[in-house]
Amino acid sequence: MSQQNDSNLMKKVDSRKIILVNNLLRWSKNNSPDYPWRNTSDPYHIMVSEMLLRRTRASSVIDVYKKFIRKFPTVSLLSKSSVEEIENIIRSLGMKSRSDKMKSVAKMIVEKYSGNFPSKESELLAIIGKESQYTVNAIRCFGLNQQVPIFDVNVKRIFERILSIDFGKSAHKKKSSWKLVSTVVPEKNIKQYNWALLDLGKAVCTPVDPKCKICPLKTICDYGLKS
Ligand code: SF4
């Protein structure tokens, strides 16, 4: 993963993580958007939002999400719906295949777990899909308040720049990537921390021309310190 050996890398992470978490949390108070799916701890609502947000802009998802939750407020109601009913609501987002997936996941949760989301990672991966670590961690963090990381292209970029590392191709599929970012997740304010990372990656640590001068992490970031 890195040009540095594991022990040096972990020392670097350890020496920076308190500032990273504190500065990020402070920044997010005034800068993180207030999306409707951030005002719920219902794992079902979190799962719906994550499935709608996949490869889709948050601004396009807001109204669809609200309509979806009004129509199917519980996983039980979603499990009894028809795929056509789901498609009617999410059509504007494209990717019709999402309707089948939502219906089948809802059915599994109702039939196998009586409508209650399991809390174990292995059970969630079995339901949502082994390739869906991001969605599973989002449910665990935002819906079940578990101390787990979120890792997407934005978070990957931030950590690569802060630590001068390269996670390599398909980083989101590698256990080592998730393991490294998991060492920084704080015990408290877990949701706010993960939201803040996602938000910083979109608004400040952008792929091109990152705004290092106004970044709350510039004092602990290798890239920011050089720029
Ligand atoms: S200082 Fe620059 S490169 Fe580092 S995290 Fe902030 S925006 Fe990204």
C-alpha cells in the first residue's frame, strides 16, 4: 500500500489522529450539509439513502429519498411492495436494477430477522452483498452507531495526501485499506467524523486543485504542508 513500512506508517497515523479528528469535527459544525438522511438513526432509512446515493449526486437524491420514506416508512412495507412501485419513485435517478435489490434485501430482513437489522458485519454483508462494504459500514455507523470507518474515493484521497501513501487500485476492496482508516475512527462523534471526511473530500480536498489554504487538516497533511 505504501512507500513507508507499516510500523513507520502507524506511528505517523498515531501522531496525527487527534488533530485530524478534532479539527475535522470543528470544521464540520459549520460546513457539513444537513441532508435528511442525516437526521435519522433508523438503519432501514440509512440503507435506503445509501442505495439511492450510489453513483448519484446527493442533491438529486433529497426529494426522491423523502418521497420513498413517505411511501415505504418501514422495511416491512418495502418488502410487500412491487418492484414497479419502487421503480416509479426512483425512476428519475436511473439504474432500475436498484429496485430489485431494494425489494430483495427488504424481504430478507423481514423473513430472516423479523424486520430488525442484524448488527453483525458478516450478517449484513450476507444480506446486502459481499461487495457492499461501504453500504454495510454506513448502516453500522449511521444506523447502529458502531465505531467503523467509511471509505470511498474522497476518504481515500484525503488519507493518501495526508500520509503520502498510495492505497493502489480497487482500494475499497482491500482489507488493509479499511484497517488503516479504522484506526483513526474516534470513540465518540463517530457519525459526525465520517460525515465530515466525506464532506471535506467533496468541498475542500477535491481531486483537482485542493483548497489546502482553507483546509482544517493542513497542519498534519504532507501534501498541504508542501503546497
Ligand atoms: S491540506 Fe490539502 S491535500 Fe491535505 S487534506 Fe487538506 S485539502 Fe487535502
